[in-house]
Amino acid sequence: MVVACGGDGAVRETVQGLMRAPSEKRPKLSVVPKGTANILAKTLGLQVGPFPDFIHACFKQLYWARSRPMDIGFLNDEAFACFAGFGFDAAVIEAVPEEQKRRFKELAFFGAVMQTMFNWNPRELRFESYDAPKMRVRGHDRDGRSIDVKGYFVVAGNVRDYGTRLFPFMQNARVDDGLLDVIVVQTRDLKELVNIGTQVLARTHLRNPHVTAFQTGRDIVVESLEAAVPMHVDAELLDRGTHCRISVHPAALNVVY
């Protein structure tokens, strides 16, 4: 067994290494949460409070540990345990200084959301809203129906919560169902984006006409129809790109929790 002691970035890098091992020899994975959001640890019940609990995680794994298979997603060749994002959320991650992440944990991302949505232009003394490039998502849903939608913010996830339990963006996602939950936000109107954010808190955002959500066990393709967009896996920034493929490997890794 390999234990990742850190945040979701450390977990992702560990997963990336483990996925290079042959499946029949692949070690199990567990987590001791020591990071900013610790999304996978919270999903597995290894962090029960708002702050990382080293003692709880260690004792649970020593005396009450269970194991189960977990799906692993891929953005091109980059593995992820929780989610991959394109556009707005990657721009938010890009705007968070490492010092603020260490000091304020999850709260640092709320400030970055405001900064990204209402960007202050000191030269012209005015706020500028985030100019999101249009993207196209193509693939098939879990029932084999063809998907071809355009939007300005795309997320493919393996877990329910997006940074905090207060924000269940992919509310139908499970780590062991062999599927990725894909959400495409089809508007860049600032007022409507704020409305969608409040609907996530109320668990009603999937009924919004500007939100397309589906589950898939097949590959999907995301391409930017305008400028290159920032991309991330498990809140770790990758290079900007205009085209990528997302896939899922069902039951690829056994996790201990």
C-alpha cells in the first residue's frame, strides 16, 4: 500500500505514478489529509471535520480500514482522482497565490472566484468580467446517446463535491460507478453564473436551462473554438490547450479508507 500524505495535488501525483504499474501488481492507495481542500479524503471519510485530522485518518486506517476499487480519470495522459476542469475554474486556480492557499485553505478560492469574475483593471479604473472562450464537448452518454454541446465552462468529475461539501457541483458522481459526471455551463452571462452558483448550494443547478449534465463511461473530446483555455486536474494547473480527450478507467485502483 502507498499512503499519500498531503493534499489532492499529492494524491494526484501518487495516482499518476501508481497507474504506471501493471494492474495485477498495482499497490493500494490511502490518504493522510494534509492539504488545502482534501476532497478525496473527505469523499472517503478520512477527513470528517473542516480541518485535516491526522490522528483520525491514521487511527481509522489502523483499526477500521476497508478497501474498495476506485475509478481513475485521464485528461490525455494525466491521471486524476477527483476531477478535471476547463475554463473558468482553472482560471480561478491560476489566480490563487500559494501563500493564500496555505494560510486560508478553501477560503482562498472564494476570493479568487470574485477576482476572476470581477477583475479590476487599474489602468482604466473599472471592473472587467471574465471573458470565457467558447468550447465544444463531444462524446456519448452512459446510454450511448450522442453528445455535442457548446459551453464556456466544462468539468468532468469522479466525486460529488467541488472543493467543499457546500458545493456539490457533480451531485450524482461516485468514485466506483465506472462513470464520469460531465457538466457544461452554456452561458458566460455574469448574472446567470452567479445564479448557477447559488443553485449549486441549493442542489438545483442541474435543472438550470444553461447547464447540461450527463454521465459517461466513454471517451469525450473537449476543444476550444476560440483561444487556448487553462486546464487543471485535481486543482493542479496544466498548460493551456485547445483540444484534449477525457477518459475513465473503471475500478483501476484499490483505495483503503
